[in-house]
Amino acid sequence: MTPQNMPICFIKKTFPEIGEIEYKIVSSRDELEQSMALVYREYLMRGFILPKYYKSGLRITTHHITPGTAAFIALKDKKVVATIILMPDSPLGLPLDMGYKNEADKLRKDRRKICEVGYLSIDSGLFGRGLFSMFNFKKLDFMFTLFKMVFQYAIFHEKFDNMCIVTNPKYMIFKFLPFKAISDVKYYGYDRIVVKKKAAVFKSMDLDHMRKNLEDPHKIAGLRLSVYKIFLGSRIPQDAFKEKYLFSPEDLRYFFVEKSDILKGLKGVEKEHIMAHYKLTEEAFKNILKGRSANE
């Protein structure tokens, strides 16, 4: 819960094993960089990615630059210890298109406003070696608050129709939510490279149906009443999401030129989409690519 005297940009919760945790939407460059660094470390440790594809120790992808992408974090003593990213569909596509484009295109054909949640990472040292499993209730409780922010942001703030996720079919945390599997299990690696092939399934949640049935959670198929209370029983003030970090032209240079090669790889409609959103002229775009100010 959020006490009246607490700034509404975050939620605080205390856990006996790890102390006080602050949950919030990313609102600064430092928080975003910490989020990217955490994903990089945890993915690298598990063999999901190769360091040669990243020049800065940050997991930066094309989808970070997509307008509307929002990162959510859990902080302990101002250090990011967990993160998850929500990415809206756009001309740049979604990460799930790598293996499930046909399934996603069916939602697009029905003119559904879709988003994907991904890049879920938790500092492996936070709970200790014996408590890392997603089957551990204490860890689930820790993650539920982070998901509550993402969930309510998607339903109420951005009003998405479907939330999609590609996940290990055995992950317990996603069994509590009414995600519906809409694909068979597939095996592939991250970043179009074979590092460790993982079992994964594409799931989708009908947020539009939920919005229309909020007054009667029993009408929300597959959502247990106890889970309804956890994620939707108390509303997070919408002002909590107004602190969302927005890229400046200098941020585009820092993250997508200095720290990665993402901007250089944008072509055609992808490049046009980014230039239009950030109101960049061709000259300004070229200046950023050269590591200079957009106005030089």
C-alpha cells in the first residue's frame, strides 16, 4: 500500500529477508542504465546471450528505443535488484516476432492494441542461493508487486487490449495470471543466436475483457479472486506513471550510439518512425550517429 505521506511515484514494501524495497517506473537515465545492466549480467550468467554482441555491459535492444516502452524496477538502497520491460507494438515490431510472428499477426489483423512484457531479471544474489526458485512463495510475493505496477499500467494507463509474453512454460509466476497459451512450445536462443536453446511458449492476456468486467472479477475467466485482489484490488494512482523517463536527443546518442549500435541499424520505416517521434531532421539524425549534439 502507498501511505498518504509517501510520494506517489513509487510503492514501498518491506520483506523480512531482504529489507525495504521500492517499486517504481523508471524515471531517470541512471535507473534505466541499471536496469539494462542487470538484464545483461543475469542473462550472461545463464548463458542466454554472448558478450561479443554487447559493447557496454548493457543489454540494449531495438525495443528500448521504441516510443512508449516503459521499464519497471525494484530498488533496494537505490540499487536496481529486479526489472521488467513493457514494449508496445510499433513499426519496429516486438521481440516475440523472432519466433511467434504468425501468432502475433493474428492479433494485429484483429486490430488489437498489443504489448509485450519481457527482459524479466532479478538479482541472483538478492534472495540467496536457496531461495532463487520461482516456486518460492517469498520470491513470488516480491515479484507480484512489480507485476502489479506493470499490469495496472497496461490496463488503465495505456489501455492495451492484449498483453503478450514469451516464457518458459513451467514458470510458476505466470500460472497465477490468466495468460492463455496461443502457440506450441518452441526452442530457440536469444538475439537470433544459438547460445542456450530454451523451451518457450507464446501467451496472451485479454486486458480489454478484464477492463470491461472489473466490477465482477468472477466474470474474468481464469482469474482467481485472491489473485484479483493482489493485482487489481487496490488501484495505483495514475500519477505514479507520469514520472516515466523519456529520451532526449542526448539520451539517444548515449544509449543507442555510444553504448550500442542500435541507431546505426535502423533503416526504412523503423528509422522514419523514430525520427518522426523524436522530431529529428535528417541532419540531426546524422549528427547523433556521429556522436554529436543533434543541433550541431
